[in-house]
Amino acid sequence: MAIPAPQKVLVLEARNLGDAVVGTALVNSLGASFPDAELHLWTRPTFRELFQGNPHVDRQHHAHFPMGTIKQFGARACWQLVRSVLAVRRECFDLCVNTAGDFRENLLGRLSGSRENAAVVWAPGHRYLRLVRPGLLGLVNRPVPVPADVFNVYAVHDHLARALGCTQMRGPSLPVEPEPRISGPRMLGVHPYASQRSKLWPWENWRALIPRLRRGGHQVRIFCAPSERAVVEQELRPCLAENGVALLVGSLREFFQRVAAMDLLIALDSFSVHAAYALGTPSVLLNGANDIAVWEPPNSTALSKGGICPWFPCYNKPRCQQTPTPFVCMTALGVEEVLSAVSQRLDSLPHRPAAFSN
């Protein structure tokens, strides 16, 4: 039996920046499969730039939400969310869909007033159950069961899209025009900062890695947000003094544009590797406390030492701080291992003219 095409769809993306970047795949699949449908986003105001210019998105609705790493949910945010709920209800959606299956998203889907409230329902023992709080399934009138063997976040989005009737499957994308790639040395991006301590690689390792990349004849561009600039400049001051190394700080759109021009991104377990995949840039991912099989983008080389920690994966809720080897899942990852992964990944890319020799 064919699934009726929705006329007006609301996609809820209420968690972290990386989740929203991955979620552009579902938006693109829905938009390509139902070109006559009106598609809206319900998301955080800080995520606005992710969807601006997306040809499938007709309108965005913004609010802060009581989930995700940075909740920012006080009394004022609560009142703004109430106002946002009322505005969304006036739109009279046919379908509201969320990709988390958490009781909070399920509740918001019901509050949206949509005729159908669709959400994933995780199989018993599913890896993703460590990341969400499932519940309020009685509010979901279009459940999408996700079997335990479908666990990579990109596979989950494809599974959900097909269950919703999508016939045109699309990957994630970010609507930016990349800076032109010039001939000569490889351009390597480095994103060394993350919001959680359990995700950080020791700064001394970055200070050792970046000069080695330069000696390989590569240009290095270090990325960070404006709020991270002071820390990055202090920790990587010796590297920034080198010829061929530059620190790039700017808006999200500028970050996306510049990452799209990189030959390779070296980054922590953060939104940047998902942005790189959406932009067609391969990455080397330094993973710590997360189950990387859940989060690894298809074009990424993931490095992980988590197996040496008895609490792995702790999903960034570490229990190791008071042990003799805190955050060993990251500190045990060596510079030589990262260099080897970078070298192998660069060797697999199309040839570019040689740069220079130091």
C-alpha cells in the first residue's frame, strides 16, 4: 500500500549542531521525494545558517530546547518555547518528525499539533539508547522501529526516510560555495577544540603534530569559534608563528566555506567532521569516549583507543577523572598514529602538484 504524500512537513532538530548537520540528509530526502510538500524546520536559532539556502526548506521556526549538550533553558527560554509551540500549531502540519525518539522530542511533536507525530523507536539493546531517554510513545502515532543492527547515525536517517515514504535518498549538505582550491600544497584543516573535556586531545600533541604536517609540505589551517580563540591562540602559539600555518575564525557559514576548500580535515569528535562530510571533505577523526560506530561519517578515518578504558564507551559522561589515567581514551592516541592515518588518507586522494620542500 502506497504511503500518502504529506502536504506540509515539520522536521524537529532540537539537539546539537552535529545532529542538525546530519539531519540535513533527512531534510534533503524529504524535499527530493515530496517536491510539492511545504517543508519547515523547528530548530535552535544558532542553527539558522545550516538551513539557509537549502532549496527544500520553506521556513524555519526557532526556540531553545531542554535537550542537547548546551541546553540554555531558563525561564526566558521556556517562555520563548511556549510561544514557538503556539506559532507552530497555527501552521497545521500533516507530519512532524524527529530523529531522536526521546520523550522530549516526542512530546514536542505532539504539542506541534501535527496530524501525524512520527519518531524513531529504538529496538531493545540498541546502541543509541545510551544517548536518549525514550518515552511517551503513546504520543507517537507514526512510530518507526529501528532494528539493533541499524546503528550508524547516517544509516538511521536513511532508514527513517524510507519508512516515511522517501524514494529519492539524499545525503547531508550545506548550501555554501567553497573557496577555490588552488594548485600546489595540500590544504589541511585542523579543528582542535571541543566543548567537552573528555573529547580533547592533549594540546602538546597538537603542538607536535602541526609542525610535522608542515614538514610534509602541507599548508595548515586551524579552525575555531570566536569564543575559543583565546584558548587556541594561547595553546598553539608556537605553531601559529610558523610560515604556512594560519588561524581562521569566523561565522558558521565562513567555517563551512573554508572547510569545503580543504583537502582533509583533522578533528575531534565534534560537529566539524559531519560538516566536512556534508561538504565533501574527507576527515581523520580523533575519537574518545563515544561509540564511533554510531557517529563515524562514511568518508572519515576514525582513530579510537577507547577499548583500553574499562568504562568505554561512556558517551562523554566520564568516570575516570579521579583515576591515575584520566581521559586515557584520548591521551593514549599518539601523534605518530595520527600522522600515519593522515598520510594514508592523503595517498588515497587525487594527485595534486607538489608544493615545495623545506
